[in-house]
Amino acid sequence: MVDALQEAARALRPGGILIDARPDSRTLAKVEHAARVVGTVLTQAHECRDDRAADQAVTTAKRERLFRRVRAGRFWYRVPFTDRVALDAYLRDHLRFQHRVCWGPSARRRRAEWRADPLVLVRAVRFEVLERR
């Protein structure tokens, strides 16, 4: 990835902007029912390793003075599901997440009641705005 960042720096004019945005594996995805967090979803271990390598590549590019940070942060986006079956199918096919929800204590007792209720997966995305030096 360092090579890709070097190529991006070569293609950008001085002062040009590069936006690095990717899923945030440092933050658990949350499952909401009726606007309450009822569970979490973990990121697969190999995806966490890839994310750490990407973080290191960006750090290396900044250390080599290819870019400087202008701004960084996190935003959340919501992925709605019509019911628990749809959420389970999404997680089964998703390469980034583990394939099951870690339900919270209150949810374990009530999740059978929610089979037909809508659920929302709330995911974090980290971003960093970088300026070419």
C-alpha cells in the first residue's frame, strides 16, 4: 500500500487532497433494535491485520513527508434490515465481519421475539484527509 500512496503523491499536484476512508475495525459494529444497541459484530482477524497494515502504510507515507494530515475522524452509517433472517444472511455472506452477532444479555432472552422486527447494523468508517506536500 505504501507504493500506492507514493503513486498517489506523484499524481497529485502539491497541495492536492487525498481522502483515505475505510471501515474502522478498531470499533465494533453495533446491532440496534428499536434504536437500542442489542448486540455487536466483530471484525474477522485477517481483516484487522489488513487494517493495521494499511494504518502503517499511511503512517509511513506521512513520515516520508509525502502527505500531511489536514483532518481525521470517524462517521457512522446505518445498514437497515427488514428482519433478523436478513441480517443473518448478510453476515453469513460478508467477508469483513464474523458471521454471527454477539447478543447482549437482555437481547439473548428476547431475540426470538424479534425474528420479524427490523434491525439496523451500525458501522464505523474512519477517514483521514491528507494534503500532498
